[in-house]
Amino acid sequence: MSSSAVSNEKHNEKPKTAIVPTRADNYPEWYLKVIDAADLAENSDVRGCMVIKPWGYALWENIQRGLDAMFKATGHVNAYFPLFIPLSFLEKEAAHVEGFAKECAVVTHSRLITVDGKLVPDPKSKLEEPLIVRPTSETIIGASFAKWVKSYRDLPLLINQWANVVRWEMRTRLFLRTAEFLWQEGHTAHATSEEAVEETMKMLGVYAEFAEQWMAMPVIQGEKTAGERFPGAVQTFCIEAMMQDRKALQAGTSHFLGQNFAKASGIEFQDDKGALVHAWTTSWGVSTRLIGGMIMTHSDDDGLICPPRLAPEQIVIIPVIQKPEDRDRVLTYCKALEKELEATIYAGSPVRVHVDARDMRGGDKAWQWIKKGAPIRLEVGPRDIDNDSVFMGRRDKGPKEKTGVTRAAFVAGVATTLQEIQDALFARALAFRDQHTKQIDTKEEFYAYFADPPKKKQSDPTPIHAGFALTHFNGDPALETKIKEDLKVTVRCIPLAPGEPGTCPFTGQPSAKRVVWAKSY
Amino acid sequence: MSSSAVSNEKHNEKPKTAIVPTRADNYPEWYLKVIDAADLAENSDVRGCMVIKPWGYALWENIQRGLDAMFKATGHVNAYFPLFIPLSFLEKEAAHVEGFAKECAVVTHSRLITVDGKLVPDPKSKLEEPLIVRPTSETIIGASFAKWVKSYRDLPLLINQWANVVRWEMRTRLFLRTAEFLWQEGHTAHATSEEAVEETMKMLGVYAEFAEQWMAMPVIQGEKTAGERFPGAVQTFCIEAMMQDRKALQAGTSHFLGQNFAKASGIEFQDDKGALVHAWTTSWGVSTRLIGGMIMTHSDDDGLICPPRLAPEQIVIIPVIQKPEDRDRVLTYCKALEKELEATIYAGSPVRVHVDARDMRGGDKAWQWIKKGAPIRLEVGPRDIDNDSVFMGRRDKGPKEKTGVTRAAFVAGVATTLQEIQDALFARALAFRDQHTKQIDTKEEFYAYFADPPKKKQSDPTPIHAGFALTHFNGDPALETKIKEDLKVTVRCIPLAPGEPGTCPFTGQPSAKRVVWAKSY
């Protein structure tokens, strides 16, 4: 049992979990406690900006490594564009400025001076044209593309950028919504509409594959309705995942921008017949929000659970040393085991192993690694060494469910075991989503499904939500707005997967297919 | 001959080089032309900010990969801290604010509104406390360290951050000095002064090793004089390299910050005797400036030369297709060769190979890759295939110096050949530095050495400089200032390497060792 659980026990509360409150008791608070217990991130002294701590940043590094290889395998190259965007650039695309001018960091001066012992912006350094810190880079990258693209031979242009962006959000939440966040933004230009649409869908597929294969997070691929579209896009596609409070998380988006941004930025080329035409562009992005999605998909009331492919350390070896004279022998054995494991390959990379040789109680160590979500814990003491075996705990199973296994068998099967955990997490998340996804065909049932259960006290936490509803929809934006106002429920996406036509239960009008309705982050 | 050279020839100018002007004719202009011809970067529409294009960014990715592994091997972990720094944080360290308040991007508003059809900062969104875009992160990271460090058991804290920073430079130059640049900044906290000094020197050593082993750029490790010290540091150490105009480039710095920033940020811990004491901190950084150093160390009048360990592509295969019916056969052979080469390892990584199958003249392709600095070019045509051989050009040799070699021999020796090129570049750069480094023992000779040769016309380019002078110095800051005013020459560093005591030729006073004097970037 964790030290925090132990200390709670002294107060006669007897919590059975390492994280208090549990998901059922107070899901939003549980989320923050998991982040804290795993040492992933914290709020900074700068409004809305987070500090990503080493264990959290290592998750991001693994996300970057996985996605970057997939981007390169699909022909993209990385580049880097300015942090600042002149106001006049933002103004070029009408819908875009409407969407992004509302919340941004505006740079107005370029120097500080001391006045009456206080540092203030130097009035003489006021910029002629204010700059905004990029909330997204369509306009500034468009300006470069306009210079680079002259002929159809220069197309397609397939660029990605890893960067920080800033959106001045009022209500922030670690990883899910922060003023500054880290992301990648792909920006591509094509000679035809068809090619740009193909790229948009290809990258949506890359995101879905990454979410499912690397993050073990099942997603629904679909298109956004007009109300949820990226400002300036012709079509926005997304991957949507169900969190354990049964709300939807938009985990990645891919936009077909048509010629809107090409016209705004002047991206023109001579086609093969010599005519000057505007290019067709796309953009697509995922962010540190994925870490929030990973946390809420897999973690339990004992803390974080990292899917093995993302785990900063996949195996943690905990030397069990009761007597000082055993210390050298146990540590030597553990170090040799670490080396042997690091020489094995899982999912294309050397297995990541850590020996926790800190001078503290083995039980406390084990609980720390449970809370940090390490997929496999190995406890190794003198008796295990005598038997040339290890004592294994898997994070996808209960904390007390540990099994002895010979060292040779463990090493030989380590990649299989890690993949088993990866698959188990995916299967569990998929079953959870299926369990909480319902086909609903009447307005009454729909409203009942999404109605919040009554709270006893105003201060009670937000209750766990119903889940996803698969319900027909005639596509009317006014109806979607009404439902959003009534229930805080929106169309998360119109799934790409084939579906049967039917009748919109709200209007009685025909509907092409069921769409996914849910509350969302 | 390059296409630009060819087109120049038509104008009867007969340049013999792909880059015009040459280094000798106009070094600053040559530098920009090399960047342009290699497609590394360009100025953006945002004052002082550059766009790093794919070939330039791939160099940065390789620098990151190499350094990041070295940081991790020395026990450091990555994390991420806010882009913005509250003014009050900057004010905490007196020397620091003096150094960085002068040139920075100040964020004063958080929203834009449209007034008279024009987008302007919304007066209602004015921030209570302005934020500055980080020029360096000692103060904002210090605030986190102050929370994280409580006991001596929490130390050392060894953190690195990969990030963008902004310094509002007035005179910018691609890679060497830009308003926004990319860098890494290490920040560490220690329980004792000795440990912090040891860390400072260890990371200086890492930088020197990276510069010499990866970049093939010889550097002098040394300490900065007080005048060149980082604002707020107790001691600043650096690596200094000689560029081909014989000016010095500060390529990396490592700072021992003493307790200055720990006191400013409140980083305190209980030592093993229970006393509350301030930690000892360090910081160290290198930036995209390294790419400027790489360009100016190795490139020649035909363009960029990438040292193999940094080259985005180490080998470029150019199919030579004279008749359309040969096309499939030649491409198939080239693709197979690419695959075979990619299966070989150089310097710990798979060899990076590219087949340039574009539909254009082979000679033009070859010149493009010369200008982009690819270490090895292989030309493969039907006759080479018949002989199972390749025609190899090395970028460290003349463009016409090509040798036939059997495919088997080339593949078997590819790692050796790449290392030969790497070593040759280092040896050439070292010989160049030695040739232009002079021990000078009199004031007269010193002033003559650094005097600019007279220009014929005011518009003539800056002449190539003399080089480094190894000259004794009594350490007087006023004297250093005088020499800087007279000659634009400064002490680049007091070398760490042992030296003999002697006499300062400017004052006749004793000097502990010769120091490195030079003009610098």
C-alpha cells in the first residue's frame, strides 16, 4: 500500500487506492492527482502555462519519436517557422482571424526600461505592427510557401513543424487545455484538390494508427460538423477517443483547407498547361493534449498506466535488500539483468530498463512505480537470485498480483509480455468504449441518456457521464446548437466508417448515417 | 559546372566556382550565398526571425540527436518550462536583468479586437504584469527548482530543455544572430560549489567533444573574462572556433552561477546536518548558431560541406540515364544499392542514403548536391552496372576528382570512407587554425596584426582578418576595453590548457598565461 494510503489509514479512512479521490468519487480531481502522483507536470507561475516535468516530457519525447518516423515514412520533412505572426498576416483569412484573434498573446514592445525603480516596457520601443505569438501557423507558413511554390514541379510540398503555440485560454487544465502547449503542425500544398484531400485523409489515418498502436487508445475517425470546423478550413476531420468519464476527447485533427489559405497567402503555381492557379493546402496537428488522453484512457485508482510503447521506462528493477551484506550481490545481479534486457528489442527499439537503486523501502519504491505507470516491475532479492528468477508485477493487473518467473524465461519473453500489456490496455479501452456507446433512436431517450443525475450538494463533483450516443442527425446547425445548449452535448464526428441511412429523431427528417454525440473536453 | 556558373559564363565573367562571390572576394556575402545555394534557411517577413528550411533543419535534428544522447549519458533528463517570463522574475537577479531587459519581446495584451476595420490589441485585455518571451530561462526554471528542491537528497537536479528563445537583436544574420533561435539550455542545481563547478566543466567538455567529433570543428576551451561573462554568472566558460575569415565564433557556453540565481529564486535545501542553505547552480547552452559555425568552418567556394556525422544525407546516388530504355534497369540497381548501404552502420547509426531520381540533367544534380554539401556522391550508369562498380565523388575533394570503385569494395568500406572525410575535414580546419594563430609578444606587432588592410573603396567588403593572437594579458578590464575600441579585438578566452607565465606586452605586468585574442562574431 502506498505511503499516502498508509498515512490516510492512520486517520481511520482506510482508502484502498493510491489515488484519492478515485475516478468514481471525483473524476476531475482524480485526473489532477494522477498527474501529481506520477510527477508528470504542474502549473507554473505564469497564467495558464504548465511545466512539463521529466517523466511527462519523456512521454512527449516518445510520442514525438513515433509520430516523426511515421511522418517521414509518408514523405514529410521537418522545418521551422517564426514564433511571431504579424497582425496583417492573421487578417488575410477572414474566418481564421475570427477564430484566433480572440485569445492570443500580443507582443507590442521590444525593450524594457527602469522607471522609478520598476521595469516597464519602453514606450520608444513600441512596435509599428504588433506581433502575435503563433496560435497556429497557417498564415506565416503560407507566406513561405508562396515564395517556394512557382511551378507544379514544386508540388506537393510536404512540411511538418514541431513547435510551441499559445492560445490565451481562460480555463486551463494540465495537458488538456493550456495557454502554451507543444505540438506538431503539418502543412502541405498540392496541385489538385484530390491530392490535398488524399493527404488530409492519409494523415488522419496516421493519427488513428498512432493512437491505437502506440497509445493503445481506440479512436473513431470522422468529420466535424460546420460548427466544430477549424476556422478557415473547408473540411475538418478528427480522431475522437472516449475517456473513462465517458466524455469524448478530440485527440487530433486533419484539415482540408481547399484554396482558402492559398488565396489568402498567394500560394500560386504554373500548372502543366502554363496557367497560374492557386494551390490546395492541408494542415494537421496533435499536441501534448495526447498525454491527457493517455492518462484518462488507461489510468486507474492506483495512478498512471503507461502503454509500453510510450513508457519512459518499460521495466523497473527493484533490488530487494534486507541485509547490508546482500547489497553488492543483489545490485550486481540487477545491473547485469538490466544490461541483458536492454539488449532485447521491443517494437523496433531496445527495451527501456531502469534499476531503482535508491536507498529506501522496496515497498515504497514499488508504489512509486505503480503510480508512475511503469508497465513491468521486477523485484529481485537474494532468494530470487539463488533460484535465478524474478518476481514480476504487471501494471495492467492488480498491485498484489505478482508472479515468479525464471530469469531466462522472462528475458526470452519480454517483448511478448510488453506487447501483451499493450494489447490488454487497448482491449480494455475498446471494451469500455463499446460498453458506453449506445444506439439511440428517440429524442426522449437521447435527452434522458445525457441528463446529469441530480447532485445532492452543489459542491459535489461533476458526475460521470453517460457515454457516446450513435444517433441519426439531419445535419441542421441550429438543431446542433439547441442540443448543445440543452445538454452540453455536440456531434463529435460523422464517422468515416460506412453506416445505414435512417431518420433524425429530433426532426423526423432523413439522415445519411448515425453520428457520434457526446459531451467533450 | 553549376548552372549559375554556366549562366555567368555567358556574361563573359568566367567564374570557376559555384558560389559567387568567393570567400576571398567577399566573405560575408559568400556566407549568405552558401546558405541560399544549399537551401538551408531564409529571412522571414518577421523582423530578425528566420525560416529554417528542411535541409537546414535536418542538420539541427542531427545536432539535437547527437547532443541529446550525450546529455542523457551524463545523467540529464529533459523537461519543458514556460515560454513567458513575468517581469518580476527577470528583476530578481540584478546583473541578469541588466543584461537581458534591453532587447526582448514584451507581451502586453491577450486579445485583439477590430476597430474601424483594423485589428488592434484590445485595451481591456491589457495584462496586469507584462510578460517577456524568454531570452534564457534561469529565472523561470529557478522558480520550479525552488519548489522541487527541499533536501540534499533532491540534489543534484540535472535538467535540460530544448526550446526557442527570443532576443531582440538589431543586426541579424542567418544562424549567427537572429531574434528567435532554437537552442538547448541545461540547468542544474547542486549541494556544493565543487559539484556545480565540476558540472560546469563536464558540460563544457561535452560541447568540445561534440564540436570536434561530430562537427569536425576544432575548438579552444577556456574561460571568459569578466566583460564577456553571462549576466549573473560567477564564471563563464566557452568553446571558441576559428572561422575561415579567421574570426572567432563562440560556439557554446557553460556557466557556473554560484549561488546568485539560487538566492534570486529561493532555491534552498536542508543539508545533511539540517541547515537550510542555498543551492549552487549552473547553466549551459548551444544553439542553431552551431550551424553557422559548421558552414564557416568547412564550406568552400563551391558551397556547403557537411561533416558526415551531421549530413542529412551522407551518400547521394545519382542515376545516369542517357537512353530512356536504360531507366528502369539503372533505377532498380540504384534502389538496391541504397538498401544495401542503409543496412550498414556508420558512427552508430544506419548510413543515410538518397537516390536522386528526379527527371533532370545528371550534371545539374551533381552540382546541386555539391552545393548542399553531401559527403559522397555516387554516379551510376549502365556501364558502371555492367562492371558492378560506382563512380564516387567526395565533397572534401575537388568536384572533378572522381574515382571508380567496385560496388562491393565501396559498400564494405563505406563507414571507413565517411570517417576519412570526417577526419580530413577536422584536420584541414585544425591546420587552418594553427596556420592563422600567432604568438605575439609586443604591442606593436599585436596592433599591426589586427589592423585592417586599407580598403580601396568604402563599399569594398570587409577584408579577411588576421587570425588568433596568443598574447599575455594582465587581466585589466580597462585595458581589454581599450583594445576593443582600438581594434574590435577581444579576449575570446583564457584557455584551460596549461600555459607558461609571462609578461603582458601592453602593461609590462605579469601574466599567468597567454590568452586568445581575436575579432569575433
